[in-house]
Amino acid sequence: MKIAFFSTKPYDQISFTAANQHHPHELVFFEPRLDPTTVALAEGFPVVCVFINDELNEETLRAIASTGTKAIALRCAGFNNVDLQVAAELGLAVVRVPAYSPYAVAEHAVGLILSLNRKLYRAYNRVRDDNFELNGLLGFDIHGKTVGVVGTGKIGLCFAQIMKGFGAKLLAYDVYENPDCLALGATYVPLHDLLAQSDIISLHCPLLPATYHLINAESLQSAKPGAMLINTSRGGLVDTRAVIDALKSGQLGYLGADVYEEEEKLFFQDHSDRVIQDETFQLLQSFPNVVITAHQAFFTREALANIADTTLSNIDDIEAGRECINQIKPQS
């Protein structure tokens, strides 16, 4: 099957070309993201393969459907950038990669915690400048602290397992209780209680209408003063302006983020030779108790291999007319 890949980087070409040795597809890679201005590139391709910042709104979907596209393959778990109702109306199959390496994302969340807590970024720069002073680098023991896990699917479970290894007390919040989290000793509580009791709060839930701005001005007022917030899921889970206000007041003590609500204008590109126009992002970066990474939590060799293999297997199912377990359908 002929597949048009959008928003591609060299590592995408490497991983998918390697995985395609076991699949019969023709792969064509495009660097631009798919949106209404680039739909012409998809003409004649039965499948488009897209990533988190491609814009699959009604305009894009109608345009690609009119020129022969039959399926959309997301090489990620999230699907909030796709209008599923319109896709279903047009007969476009939408498939995703629900799990590629939950360990990768969970481990990155822990890395953000350690970097913020032990000021590793600041310590590294000091030593490079031959400054071996310890003032300003004071951290805290994670052992014995309360860690709140918001979203206890595969990634949330992996994160909870790691935090259990640190000797932390686990609180959890989810629509459905995960028996494996309960077996770890996690206690499921309402979100308000989790925020009020947790020293560290880590977000591992999908971005849905019900979870949009789950962390906002009101919910932050419930948080334990000085708590640490970690987001390796989706930027839209967090109201950025409310977080900035909470950081200014000290209500929030730390922020570690691998995602950002307006990241499609910034992430996966080199802006080092220009002035970033996003004043909210610039303000967020100015805080000494904030660490931001550019949506790299998924970025391990194992995850890229799994993403490529699962994506191409999904397309195999579509081509063969088989039911695909990773197909997404709109909720009725």
C-alpha cells in the first residue's frame, strides 16, 4: 500500500524503513505537517501516516478523502487532533498505536522529577563553570512522599511501579480502577483529594473533552502548597496561564513538562536562530523551578521500533480487510 508520511524526521525514516522489511508497503516521507495548506501532498495516497501535531480537522479530512485517501494511521497513542465524527462520515478508517513503550514515558516522567528535585540542570552548569557550591541545590527524599498518579493505564501503571520502588505512598485517580495499581498499594481517591494530599502529581491520562484543562485555576487551589506537577501526556490537560499564576504565588512548587498546549508551533523544530513569539511559553521558561522538554518522553529506540511495527501492522489489517484492534471509532 502506498503511504504518505507527514511531519517526518530522519529517525522516522530510519525506523519505518527498517520495519517495512517485513511489510509490503511503499513509503513516501514528507517533512511538512499535514494541515489544510499541505493536503495536495496526500493526493493519490490510500493511507496517510500522521503524528501528534498534524491537523486532521474537517477541512483536511474532506480534502484528502476527495483525492483517494481511505485511512489515517496515527503513529502515536493520542487522537485528539482528529475529527473522528467527520472521519467516520467520510468512511476514513483511523488507527493508532495505543502502546509503544509505556516504560519510555514513565521513565522520562521520573527523570523530570529528579531533575527538578535535585536541581540537576543547575548543578551540571555550575560544575562546568568550576563552581562546586551546594547552596540552592537542596532537594528532598522521594521516599515517604505521597505521589498522585492521574490516569492509571499502561503508562500510569509503569510510573506507579517506579514510584513504589522509591518508597513513595501512591494515590490514584481514574475513571476505572486498575487492579495492578491496587496490588501495588495505590489508593483511588477523587481528584480533589489526590491534589490536596500529593507532594508530586503526575499526569498520564488522554486528552478528551472531559480532561481538557483538568489542571486549572480551581483545581490548583486544591493542590498541596509547594507540590510538584509533572505532565508527560498532553499539553491541553493543563491551563498554562493558571499554572504560571500558581508558580508565581508559590501554590505550585515545581513544574516538569514534556508537552505544551501550543506546542505544534514550536516542538520538533529548531528555533535557535529566531525569536520565539509565544510570550506564554517564554514566561514559563523563565522560572527557575520549571523544566521543559520538547515532547521527547516517547523517544527511545525500543519505542520507535514498536511504533513503526504496530503502525505498519495496522495498515496491513486495513489492506487485508481485517478487523484492526487499534482502530478508533467515534463515541456514539
